[in-house]
Amino acid sequence: MNEIYPLKFKPVFKEKIWGGKKINEILKQDFSPLPNCGELWAISGLNDESSIVANGFLEGNALNELIEVYMGDLVGDAVYEKFGDEFPLLFKFINSEEYLSVQVHPGDDLAMKRHQSLGKTEMWYVIAADQNAELISGFNKKLDTNVYLKALQNNSLKDILKIHKVQAGDVFYIPAGNVHAIGPGILLAEIQQASDVTYRIFDWNRFDHSGMTRELHTDLALDAINFDEQLQTKSQPVITKNKVVTLQKSEYFTVNLLDLDKRVERDFFEVDSFVAYMCVEGAFTLSFSGNVEKILTGETVLVPATIKEFEIIPNDSCKIIETYIV
């Protein structure tokens, strides 16, 4: 069996009622023909939408098929033991030109009980934001179910939600149970558990292109919402040039930012996991065992767990989001 190598994947684009042009304009790949492209799925292991390899001798193979063949060599022995043939994370770029629905995701236990799925905890790194851009994360005060339902009934939900001003470089950690919505004028990278379970709470009384309102999940959401904790979900990490800066560390993923203008060496001898890189600005070359792979703005690469050391060589400069599981 030939050795596994860093994998690039064919992007999958999602037309969304709230989508826009920034995935094309800022990520610079002229990726999508969609007029309102809301999402670019960069790496997915979801059963019906498993990413397809775009480079090397494995081109055309689905990610989940490769996990069946390479197992821990691809994802890491500890990751394979826990998740089997299912890839545990989903990597996306999201562009919102209108507010997304106000929504919440269930945790692992509730998602497994209802949907035989992982829960959905996620993290956002803001790549670009229009002036005065905002998003919603959490409530602005402690609530009980009655107050929340009354706000829904009175069409005053936004009055009890926590509004955050947004700029490039902001990081938001969105644990399962945290009510949230991305606002207009934002392009971000999202790293999340491999789940597409979303409970839509409020959709701004919006109609789709067919004149229909979108389904709400009021009853399902009630058991998923965290009313108790006032979480500090927003952070603004201090970035140090050519250093690895941790954006978020959780049981689900560790996410770092590398802002580079010179080459750096990375080694993962102490990490039993794949490593994924999302290039959010500039371009870089991944150099490993005498081989190279170039990654452009908007591209994502999956480095197998068996490749323990490599160099990242920026093309002038680059910003990269690095993700693995420990």
C-alpha cells in the first residue's frame, strides 16, 4: 500500500438565502458559481457529503473510504479508536450577507439520543468583517424558560440576546447549547464537530425564494438551550509573528493560528492526530520528506498522523489555522 500524503479536497459550495460574494472575492479562488454562496465545505466526513480528494494518486477517493483503508495512519490511532471510520470534524468557510437564523445545537448525549449523531460544538475565526458587523452569541442575562418563550411569542427575542461587534481576528467559541447567529457582512472559518444537527429558533420572519418560511424547531431546542451559564465566548488573541498562538483548546479540538513571514518547523511526535491547515490569507508550501504541496488562500489541507514533522514555508506571508485533536 502506498504511503498516505497531505490531502487536498474538492470544495463543496452551499447556496444559502443569507449568503453572498465574499467566499469568491476574499478567498480569491473564484471557487463558486453560486450567486449567494453561504458556505464552502473544505473537509467533511459526513456520510452523504464526504470530501473527495483533489490531489495525488488518491484523487477521486472519498475521505471516509480512506479512513477505512488507512485508519490510524490517517487520523491517528487514538482518534480512530474513538471515532472509527467517521471523520470527527467539519471544516467550513462561511459568508453571511444577512443574519443567519438564531439557532442552537444539541450536545453529544442529546444528539445521540435523538439523531444518532455527535453533538455540535464549534469555533469561529473571523477573516473579514464589514464596518459595524455584529453577531449573536448567548443571552444578555440569565433567563428561565418562561421568559425565553415569552420573548419568542412577542417577536422580541433579539432584546434578550447578547450582541457582539465583530472585526477581523476575533475568535468565538460556540459550545453546544449556546444560542447564536452570525450577522451580515462577515467571512469566517468554522471548525466544528462533525454534525449537521441544527435547531432553528427564529428566522427573522424571513421568506425563502418560494415565498415560504423556514421550519422552526422551538420544542426540540428547549432541551438543548443552556439558559444558566453566561459564557465568555468571544476572545481577541494577541498574535505573535512566526509563533504558534492557541485560539481554542477543548476536548473536541485544538485550534492555533500561525501568522508567518518566514519558514517554521512543526513536529507532532507527541500528538496522535491528523493536522488540518486552513489558509485564510496568503499562500504557503508544505515541505515533508523531500516532497512539497502548495496551499493557496481559501484552500485546506489534511496532514496524515504518520507525517510527524514538516516545514511550512510562506509565500511572502500567510495566515493559517491549524487544527488537531488531543
